Amino acid sequence: MSTNNRFATVFILGILLFFTSNSFAQAVFQITGKLADTNSGQACQYAQVSIAGLTHINTLSDENGAFVLKQVPVGKHQIRINSLGFTPILKEVEINGDLVLNLQLESSPIDLKEVTVESGKNHTQSSPFIGLDKQLRPVNSAQDLLQLVPGLFIAQHAGGGKAEQIFLRGFDNDHGTDFYIAIDGMPVNMVSHAHGQGYADFHFVIPETIDRLAVFKGPYTTRFGDFSTSGTGEFTTKNGLDQSMVKAEVGMFNTYRTLGMVNLISPAKTAGEQQAYVAAEYVYTDSYFDKKQNFNRYNIFGKYYGKVSPRSYLQASASAFDADWSGSGQIPQRAVDLGIISRYGQIDSFEGGATSRINLNAILSTYTPGNGVLKNQVYYTKYDFNLFSNFTFFLNDPVRGDEIQQIDNRSIIGYHGSFQKESKLGSKSLNSNFGLSTRHDFARISLLHTARRVELETVVTGKLHQANVSGYADFNLELSSKWMLNAGSRLDVFSFDFDEAGTAGRLNRSLARVSPKLNLFYQANPNARYFIKSGIGFHSNDARSIVLGQTDNSLPKAYGYETGTELKLGSRALLQAAVWALHSQSELVYVGDEGVVETSGPTKRMGLDFGLRYQMLSRLFIDADFNYNHGRLIGEPKGQNYIPLAPRVTSTGGIQYKQDRGINASLRYRILDKRPANEDNSTVAEGYTVLDAAVMYITKRLDFGITVENLLDTEWNQAQFDTTSRLFNENQEVTELHFTPGTPFFLKGSVIFKF
């Protein structure tokens, strides 16, 4: 045997002896189990499970309530289980072999004394504050759900029927260009949409069906790719209902809403192993504008969740959404100042539109031998969109006007598979996650010049096929009982195919992007957690601009960095703070309103996020979030380098009185500071402060509620833009602030019957 071979043999035997000696140094076993709600039978998701005195042995229950504690030494131990809204459990067990433990948790009032900032090994990115906010804050609409994200603001500028404009971390995300939204793993953002890239209309979601929201700020999470630059909102619907219910709401401006949610299979009768329900919603309002909006929206949602084999769970859902409205778009400030229209008036009375969406979604989760989790998801979306807008009035066509029609008819087919497994790397715990996804959008998209909703000419129309195939690998390595390293990377491959009508033929292009992530976490104790995060994200640009050669940077990168902490202060306060920076290669986007490409070049942003949650009394809670953002264009002269509409200072907060029965009440504020509306700050988007209030009386069967939006009747602007326009009687164009007014004082009452 050669010297090299002898060395190799000795080295391998040494490694084997090292691992063998470690494994036999002390016998260890694992505890597996499932957690369920005593009353409803539903799974208790994302509960903290740990061994008292052995803080490094901890995990979270998954979406099926299942958990695994590994490397538990022989002997007597106490298992500690904490979940918000449930009475903590401290259960004694004796370990001399693997143990299966199924437990039921009793509901209890929210108590921050029982909350820690420990995070299980499989969920190291999302803030624990979001679950608390979801339980405490009143949610009346899909828009309210988005605003559960600390620091996120929205603005509507087309009469309530169009996706909101999203602001987060110094980004004007438009309708979703740099903020990714998913519901039950299904993407909401639309690529290469007729109105704009990343278009995310969330109105097809019934708010009462939402069970959980996870928020991931910045581009640090491996399993999210396109659009997840400033952050990601991942929503999960309920698997079943605690109770069936019907709800009726009546408000000012001829506003009505009815909702029904009915259990088809009650989780209480099947120990949570089979559940099914259906929910339906209808909304009508004339809204507060001078011209009635005649806004109609219909939503229906159904979901089945069940254990289909000893190791597999299936969730399948279907939803349908339809809305139509007469819109009230942006108006020029001078038209109000001159008395041509009121703050709530219109220039073009034919604005408005209609949209619909049908979704089918199925996820099969299988627990493999060795407690790996394999997930396979397929989804399908059928979508239609038809919008009439007029932003410049008579600028381009002084006779017939500049009204446009945007049409988007598409189908989306997608698949996502993932595998998660806990193992050992030497003596250290390693959690591995692998994923593979594909998504195909088939659409016919058009931009037309119209007048009074009659087509005059076609600006651009064609057939789109855009495909995205991606794969990722993500690893959580336990460096010690206190330190954890998260590292991963993803590969996204895009195919852009656009066949423009009336041109020589079809154009296509393929591009790829690699996005690495590296994050470090330090768990000082159950009440103190620190982190450093870094990652590269991106957003894809519109297929039309890419295949037509209108951009050389089609998948612009965003480099993100962040450091911060989550702390438990005393027994009743939670604090979160982060300092972050993000550098974007380019913010070039396709402007669907004009059929052209705009770019602001590279940018840099820095900011501070600060959040506090405090339980003053057993039923009284206060919260506050403060966000400071500083952003500039790179390579532009000082004073000419502002990022238009980028928020600088934002803050939200409030006080809630919360109990299971009797009076519940809240008073909340929103502050958005003034900000530049253009690159030289010559036009300023006005800031605002708005107060909202809600009171509800809860009984076993009946709930009664009153909500007030804009309690002080503040005049405020939602969407604001620096726009060049011309009115019918003007001889020259004018560039100034155009805006959509925010909601005035708005009173609404509700009643809920539970059965």
C-alpha cells in the first residue's frame, strides 16, 4: 500500500472514530408529536417547543402542528410549549427511547409574559411580532392585511378596484415591482402586466380567511426570488373554522358588505384531521367621490385540508373574484384651486374598469422516513383585467383626450416542490431546504388609445409567454447553542417571449440570475436575539422592454445588508430594531400607461426600523413602529438625485383593548411624512397623519362593531405624482402635483352571527 493510500485510510478511520465516539458518548433520542387546539381540534401552528434547561434543543411546530425534537439525552426532562393565545404547557417526560407525544393546548387571553423571541431552527427570518399584530389589530379589508407589515403604506388611485400602490423601506414599489406577495404559496404578483411590472392585486382575498402572515424584509430569504427586493409578505389561509358565521356591514357613502363562512367538515368532529369550509363575500359602495363609483366585488373561496395517509396531508383550495367600478383617478391640484372640480371630483368621467381572477391551488405535504418533509404544490390562475384611465387629460390629443385602455387576459400555471430535512454535520445540527419551481404566464396584453371608452387606435398589443424556472438550496447550521448560520443560493432562469401584432414576428430572449444569501443569528437567551443579514435580490423587467432591446439590464440586482435585534424587555414589552442598506443596480421599469421604458439608474438606500409592543395591563396593549429611510440616485448631481416618491419618515401605532368576550376597542394612527415627488424636489408629495378607531362588543353568538376611518376628518392625499398634463381649456402643458384624495370621515357598523 502506498504512503498516500495509508494516509487516506488512517484519515477516514479517524473521522469515523470521531463521529462514532461522539455518537456513543451519550445515548440520545428524539421526541416527535403534534399539537392541536382543545376546542377546535385544529393544528397549533408555529408553537415554540423546547426542553427546559437545554435551550439548544428547540423547534417550531409546522403548519400541520407537527414537531420534532432531536438529540434529546436520556433522563427526565420538561418539555416547554408556548404559543400566542394558548396556555403554556410544561410537561414532564422520561426519555429512554424515541417518544411520540400528541398534546392539546387550551385557548387563553394573550399575555406577553409568555412570549419569547426564541426562533425555531426552521423559521429564522420572519419577525415574531406579526402573529401578535394579527391577533390584536382590527382587519376589515384585504388592504388592512397588507398594512400589518410594519412600515408598509398603501395608496389607491383608481377607485378601489385596482391594486394598491405599495411603499416600503424607501421604495415606491408601484403595484409590487419590489415587494413580493404570496397566498398559500401561490404568487399574487403578475409579470409583464398590462398596467405595470409586478402588479399585485390582493382584492381576491377575503380577510377573514387569513390565518397567518409572515413578513420577510429585504432580499435575505433564499426561497423568494423575483420581486422580493424590499420584502415579501407570505399569507396563509385557515385550514378550518372554529365556528361558522355570517357578517353584515353598513357604512356611509352607500356602503354594504355581506360575508358568509360555513364549515363543511368541522375540525372539532374529526380531531382536526379532516376540515373543509367555504366563504363568500359581496361588497358594494358609491364611495366618497362626487361621481358614484358603483363599485361591486364578489369573492368566493373554498378549502379542504386533511390527512390523506399516515404520513401525508393535502390542502386544496379554489377561489373566484370579480369586480367592476367607475373610477376616480388622479386630479391636478390646479383644477381644485381654480374651482373647476372639488377635491373629490374628476376630469375624465369615463375612468374605471373590471377585473376577475380564478385560482386553483393544491399542496401535498409528506413526512418521509427520518422526519424529512416533502412538499409538492401545483396552481392555476385564470385572470382578466380591463382598465380605463386618463393621467394627462388633453396633453397628447387636445381634441379627443388622452384616455387609455389596458387589457390583460392571462393564464398562469405553476409548480413548486421542496424538501426539508434535519441532519448532523459532525456534532452540529443542520437543517437543509431544497426547492424547485416553474411558472408559466400566457397572456394577451394591449394598450389602446380611447375616448369615452371607445377605441381610437392601438398603441401596442401582442401575445406573451413568460417562463421562470428556479431552484434553491438553503442551510441552517447550528454553530453552537447560541449561534446559527443561514446560507443559501438560488438560480432563476427566465424565458421572455413576446409576439407583437402587426410586426415582423415573434421575439424572445432568455436570461439567468444567481442570488446568494448569508445570515448570522445569535440567540443570547430566550429573550434576546441578534442578527446580521446579507443577500442579493432582483426584480425582472417587463418582457416587452427586454425582447425589444429597450434595456441592457433586464434582471437588475439589489444588494442588501442589515443588522438588528429582537428583545424581550421585562415581562411585558417586545422591541425590534434594525439598521439596513440596499443598493440597486437599476430601477428601470416598463410603464404600462404609456408603453415606454423609464429608468432612474442605480440607487442606494439606508434606513432604520424600530418597533415596540407593550402590554400595559392584562387586556390593554400599545404598539408603535417608526421607520426612517434615506435614498439617493447614484451618479446624479446633488440636488438632482432624489428618488421620486420614496418615503422618508413613516410611523404607525395604536392602543388596543382586547378580550375574548365583552368590549374590544382600538385607536390607531398612520403618519407618512412629505417626500420629493421628482428628482430635484421641486414638487413635494404632501404628508399626512390619519386616525382610525374601532369598537366591538363580543358575545358567544353575536358580535357588534363600529369602525371609523379618518376619525378627525383630515384632508389627505393617497396617491401623488409629479405629472405633466393639459386641461381642455388650457393652451399649454403644466407640470405639478396630481393626486387621489384619501378617505374622509367614514363610519361603518357591523354585526356577526356565529353558529
